[in-house]
Amino acid sequence: MNAEAIHQTLKKRFPDGVGELHTETIDPWIEVQPEHIADVCRFCKEDEALGFDFLSNLTGVDAHNDLLVVYHLYAYGKRHSAVLKVRVPKGKPVTKTVTTVWRTANWFERECYDLLGVRFEGHPDLRRLLLPDDWEGHPLRKEYMFPTEYGGIDNTRDYGF
Amino acid sequence: MMSLYNELPSTFVTTNVDKLINWGRASSLWYLLFGLACCGIELMQTGGPRADIDRFGSVPRATPRQSDLMIVAGTVTLKMASRVKLLYDQMPHPKYVISMGSCSNCGGLFDLGYSVLRGVDKVIPVDLYVPGCPPRPEALTEGLIQVQDKIHRERYLARNN
Amino acid sequence: MATLRTQEMELNMGPHHPSTHGVIRFILRTDGEVVSECKPDVGYLHRSIEKIGELCTYNGFMPYTDRVDYVAAMNANFAYALAVEKLAGIECPRRGDLLRIITAELGRISSHLIAVGTMAMDVGAITPFPYALRERERVNDLLEEICGARLTFNYHRIGGVGWDMPEGWDKKVLKFCDNFARITDEFDRLITKNHIFIERLGEVVVIPAEDAIDFGLSGPNLRASGVDFDLRRDEPYSLYKELEFEVPVGMDGPGYAVGDCYNRFVVRVHEMRESLRIVRQCVAKLPETAGENPIPKPKNFKVKENECYVRSEAPRGEMGIYVVSDGSDKAWRYRARTGSFTAMGAVEHLSAGIMLADLVALVASFDVVAPEIDR
């Protein structure tokens, strides 16, 4: 299936939850409303024509005032792929978890929470993954300020040039 | 060491105790098997069949309690820094530290990032810095020989009195 | 007979531990030798590479991709170059592609050597590891000759490679291939067909195909579970379309079953053989491109607003590079999806009820390395 067909299938099933198909990028992407993402993903996996059994990548992108959560799906059986995006405001970055659909999403979502601060409702264990628990801020946001000190260790260095 | 060729058979040597102790210490520098990052692979290769650091009496130990030498092989992140300090504290005296590679020398390439310690000397004292990203096994071997030289120059008994 | 009273205990393993493949920590709950829960604690090597990707120019970021997977730096270079080329619409000359595939496959061999060597060591066989390191040195020599580095190569460029091959290099590669074909047989005799080894790893932590896909396993780990999928063959990039090679898949046999630790080991040994085939074919094609310049002009370029996700087959599974551009000469977002990350995520689910020693075997068979998990 190509991107248009996938989009139409999803749009037919979720008229409210699924937005426009964006074809201006190399990989066309479909916008999904945050409250519908778990249902859309479940449908993507369980529908026979779609058959997206593999969540290849889940990550977040800082989009100025919003955060985008990006889902790269792939179907081993059908050999086609799709890109879903969820837009959440930076002030209240909350979306639904897809760990119930693919178990691999567990760590992806934890990483996304760690580095961008997106909260996934329903995630079984939403803690920081890479950074220590007492770390402040979410580094992949554009406004993030690098720390000069952590845990009592001064982390600046004068290289003399 | 020199033989008392006038009075004793040539199988006798004389030396002072400090030199004898240093000779033993320098020839059995057991290092902590502690690969942090890229340099850890070169550390393995240095212990491997070609570079064979065993020739200099240096064998890896898995526990800090049996090691004399810590080779900080790779990037020390802020999350890891306190653990490196803990490992160093567990080693018995006298102990030596080689900082291997740019990352542990000064942060190296990851000076641009937010989560990397800019030099392991911020948490533990370093005896010798080996430059390179990563240093070749030859460079690390040279570093080991320099540490051995340093040991030979020490007056261990005199210092304790 | 009265049952023995047992007690659960909490056990810390790592971050400094000889068999955790870099700085990874496990927090275990065990009842005797049986693990009831295992929580991996990663991030001890989180070096903020994804953030640095936003701070460097496209060309300037290449050395950092080495550090995403330092055991197979060539493949990480390759993945990044492919992604930015697709994003910016840059073509790679044929000679550049051939040199890239040769170096990437040599990188795969050297990576798998570490994988099989450390795996054997982790389950108690020390001998194969120096054998693997010895052969790895030979690969390193070849790669050093073409790019000057032994581990972090920084050889591939966006739109080509950094240097053309030195004269006579292709002959050395062929000589290495001939020698290495013998070594793989030796390795088979030493360990792959070793009865003790099969007994130790056969039918240990069997992962069925559906679970493997659900856990997001990829590359050799997925193929060992019986899924016949290889990005080089099924979604070919670069020149892989023209090359002939087999894709080894996990098999049932006496003492072992599809999806167990032993199969994950064997798939890697077979992949080294197939990599040799690919290298030989590419070297044979090199004379056709004599005189072509594989080196792109070193210049800064800007990419208009766009994004792409490019997947390629790295030794530890699928390496997906997601790059978002914003019109400047730096990426807006760089993201690397790596095989080790998802494999490590699966350990949590797979470890309940297995023996402590089998956990080590499982992690070793996944061939995880810390930089790929943490980046």
C-alpha cells in the first residue's frame, strides 16, 4: 500500500482522530490526534490490509511551540511503511502510550520522556531512561541550557584557547 | 642492581629494598578491566594477541580490589562519574591511573554535549594521560611503560617512614 | 520431602562488570539462581550524540556517527551518509558505493568477531576470544590502510568516501578473504560445532518470531528467530541490489531450536561468510570504475525543510537514521534508532524465570553494545 491508501484506510476508520496526509516531505506523514493515537496504532497493527507489526522507531521532535512525537511503522508481511505524527503543546505534552500495542514502545517512550519531556498516559513505568533520575530539564528541547555542574562536580574546563 | 664480583659468586646481586619492591611492583601492574567506551575496544586489543600487554606483566583483573592500575578507557559521563570514583576508592594503595583517550583526558569530542564529564581528573587523580581518539595499543603500551618508570623512581619505604 | 525455604534477594550487576558489554547495569531480583525480575539501568554512556547532531554541520557530524557504534563504525558512517544523501538529494559515485560496501562488510566481519568472541567468553570459553581478536587485527590493518584509523574510521562522506583506496589494497582484501574463509572453518571446529557449546546455549531463552517482531528485535537477532528479512536484500540500498548473497536464518537441529541463543550465535558466524562473498564481488567490480573520483568536494551545504527516515542493516540490526532539516547547514533533529536499544528493551520482558547465568548468555547473544543503547 502506498501512503495515500494507508491514509484513506485510517481516515475512513477514524474520521476525527486522523488528520491530513502531508506529502511535502520525502516520507509522507499522517497527523493523528493525541487522544486517538493508541487506537489508531492498534488498528494499524491488527487490520489485515495494514498489518504494521513492527514499530521501527518512535521519537520526538521539537517544533518550536509544540512537540511532535513521530512513529515509524513497518509491516514485515506487506513490506510497506508509514509515518504517524502526534502534535502536543510544549506546555502540556501529554499523549497516549502505545506500549499496549507494541512492547518495544516501552523504552522508546521512556527515552522520549527523558529527552523531550513528553508524558505518555498509561505507560507502565515512565521513568527517565538515559539520564540520572535527578537530572533537570529535557535536553533535546531547543531552549535547554547545558548544565555547568552536576552532583557537586564542576563540569567546566578552560582549554586555554 | 650490580653483582659483587670481587667477593661473591656472580649469581649474587645487591640492591636496596626500595628498588627490589619497585621492581616487583612495576613488573606486575594488574589493571582493572574497565572498558567504558570506544577506548575499551582498543584496551581489549592491547590485551589481545598482537599487542599483548601481558609481556609487561600487566594482566586484567575484574575486580578493583585486586588491581594496581586503573585505565580509564573511554568517555566518563556525569552519570558514570560517581561510579568511577567509587571504583577508584575500592582499589588498594598504591594505585595508579592512566587516562586513556581524549574523552577521559578533557571531554574530547563530547565537549559539545551536555552529559559528558570534561576530564576524569575532575573526580580522580590521574598519573598519565594518553592522547588519541582512541589511542593505538602501542600508545597505551608506552603509557604503561611510563607508569612503570614512575614506579621505579618512587622511594616507597622512605616515604612511609 | 520438606521444601527448602528460599528468599528473594535484590542483586546489583554492573555498571562495571566483565560480562555486561560496556557500562550497563542490571538490577535483579533473584530467588537463588532464578531471576524473577531484571531491570536494566542504562545511560552510563549517554554522550548526547543526538543533541550534538543539531549543533554540527552535516559534514562535521560524521566523526560522531563513529561513536554511535564504535564496534562497527563503518556501518554507522554508512547509515548517516545514506540518510543525508537522501535528504539533500546527493548522488554517490559508483566507485564510492563499492568502497563503502567493501569497508562496511569488513566492518561487519570485525563486529561479528567481537560478538562471537565475547559471547563464547561470557559463557565460559576463553579460548575463542583471542582467536577472534587476532583476526580482527587483520581487518583493522586493512581499514587502517584505507583511512588511517583503527577503530573510529570517519571514512564515509556525504556523497562518497574520504579517500580512494591505496594501490594494491584490493589484492590485500582478496588475500584476507582467502585467509578468513579458512578461519571461519577453524572457528566452526573450535566452537560452533562444539558439543559443549551447543548443550550450553541450545534452547536457552527461545524467542518466537511474533515476539521478536513485537519486541522490535532486528538484524541477526530477528533472523535467528526465523524471520527471513534483511534490509540489504529486501529494501536494497546503495548497490546491494546487484550483489548476490544468502540471508542466514535460524534453524532447528539436534539440541537447538529456532530463536534460541545458539541460533543467534550461528547466524552471526554465517553472516561473516556471506560478508566475505559480498566483499569479493565488490572487489571484482572495482576495476570497472578505475579513474572515477569517489571523493566529494568538501563543502558546506544547506538543506531545505524536509525530513527522511533511512533504515540500513548494521551488524546489530536495523540502524534507522531520522534526519529533519530546517533550511540551514545543520540538522534540526538527528535521531539514530539502533538494534541494541530495542534488544536491551526486550531483556526486561524475557528475563523473568530464567537462570542468572542464562541472562548473561541472553545479553551476550543479543550482541548489545553500550554506545548504541545510550548514544
